[in-house]
Amino acid sequence: MRRWTPVLAFLVSLTVLATGISPASAVVDKKPLLSGYGLYPRLVRLEHSAFGRGHIIASVSSSDGNGGFTPILESTDEGESFRQIGEIRDPDATAGQCCGTLYELPRKVGRLRAGTLLWAATYGQDAGPARRTAIKLWASRDGGHNWTYLSTAALSHNHDGVWEPELTVDAGGTLWMHFADETQAPQYAQVLNRVASTDGIHWGTKQLTLAIPPDRVRPGMPIIRRLPDGRYWFGYEICNYRDRYCDPYYKISADGANWGDPGDPGNRVLTANGNYFQHAQTTALFPGGPNGVRLLMVGQIYTNAMGVPQAGNGETLLANDNFGAGDWYERPAPIHIDGIYNNYCPNYSSTLLPVDDGKNVLEIATEYADGCRAYFGKGPAF
């Protein structure tokens, strides 16, 4: 949607075709999430809400004749089916809406009770040469049925964008929004920044989380999960760095507020033979393993160490049983996505959630089929 390198996209497209991966398919192991356009799917299970505790809530960025909006869907049968229960229509979406995120508050923040659902997205990227992109926050106090605007957490001071919000509450009860920030160019093409709030309405000065020289390097796509031992796992991609292109890294914080040296790239995610995901990783926590938790990751393009897409591209997940340390290993994805290349739609920023007491994994992913469409399905986790 924003930062695709045309030459690189063309080369990746040729590689995908050369390896025999077909265009958008008629694979029957996935179901359409909704009838229209869909991007940036997200899943949460209501764990703290009085409205449908245990229900699964899904969101996507979509559009219709009235412009961009966010359908909110619910599953009460562990991901076997979904129905729409609400929607978010921000007036600024007429000038573009991108890269939304969904989060349930695990504890009270200001006047926002535990169980409040939060939605954040970038607005205004299509507003022309004088644009100022903004990350805006909405809240639902009834399990996703009704939504109200809360605040603008980040606003660009120039034409460059602020993207890909991710929400978390730290060990002290402060709400944080992490986001990718292009506004510090030309020193950095993109950095990861964060802002804090004690009420979801007023936000502090942005703090630098990740900034890596030289100027072409682009950390982005932040994902944060609280581990069972109380620490915080922070996943992200780093593009144009060293010998790799947009591969996943991670750091771990003791309190969810402090992330160490912004110049430290963190730890790379790899299999034993060097395979990795290019672009748009997301990670979910599953029960199991020697530490009581397994990390399960999905990414857009599954490649070998040379960046060549592999036979399992679009149907592979990566797992780790040691909080990310050491080699990751392959697991089959519950749905198969075809026609994957360096583009904002196919298998881009997919989402995972444990279902059926952790025995199965639910996935929502996107694919070109008469426009970009969101599909869901589930299968064995391990």
C-alpha cells in the first residue's frame, strides 16, 4: 500500500512464477470473511469483557461506496463462522485508511474499563501532496457492537507517513501505541516510535524504539505480545538491512515500557537452514512447549536464505518453543494463499489465534480474487 520497491516487486513476482506458484486459487479449505474488499485482518478473543467473554472478534480494513470503513465481526463457535456485529466509519477514511489494529484492554486505563476494545488505524494517506497522516483511536465498550472516537495518538508533521499502529498495556498499567514513522527522513527512511497514555485520550511525546543506520533501513510492522512470565515479546520487520530484505526480528522487554538501545536491531527469526519470512510478520501465543508457551508466526513470502520463495510459500507457519531464541521450525498453515508477491494484498499481515483450547489455529489472510479479499479457516496447531 505504501513502500513497495517496483524493481524488487517485479523480481519477486518472476521468482514466484518460476517456482510454479499459481495465481489466486479455488482452494476450498478457506471461507470468505465478508463479501467485499478486505485488508489487514486482526483477531482477538474477549477475555476481560462482560459482553461475550470467550467470543472471537475480527476486524479488517474495507471500503464501499461511502469510502473506507472497518467491519467488526464475531465468532461464537471457535472460528467456524463469523457474522458482522458492528462497524467503524471514521470521516477521515474518505482520504484513505490503512493498516488497522485491534486490542482488548486487559486492565482499566483511565475511564476505560478492562474488556474495552480499541481500534486504531492510519487515516489520510490519499489526501494529496499536502497530506498529514494521522493514527486515530476508537473504542467499543460492548464487545465490538458500538464504537466511539477517542483520540488522535500520532500525527505526521510533513508529507511522510505514520503507519501500522500496535497497542499494548505495560506492567505499570500505561497504554502504549507503537507505530512506524517515516517523518524522520532523510536521517532515517523509517523508524519505530511509541507514545504513552494513561487514559487513551491524551498522549505523551513520541519516544524512539528502533532506529538503525544507514538511512535506507526501515524497521516496521510492530507486534507485541505479553508472555506468561510477564515479559513482553516485540516482533517487527527490518527492511533493506545487511544481506536481507524485510525479514523478522524480535526483542523482549521486562516491563513493556523500556526496549533498550534503539540502534540494536534485536534477534533475527530463522529456521535451522536459514529460511525466513519476507514482509509483514505477525505472531500469536499458543499453549505448549517446555516453557508453557509457543510462538507461532505468519509472514507474507516464505523464502530460503537467498530470498527465493519456497514450495511451502503461502501455506507455512513458523513456530518456536523458547521465547524466540534458537531455530524456528515449520508448521502447516490452516489455509493456503496463492499468487503471493511483493504487494499489499496477498498474505500480507495475516493474523492467527489459538482456538479449541489451543489444539487448532485460526487464520485470516488476504488474497486477490475479484479485488483483495479476506479468507478464514482453521487447522491443527501442532
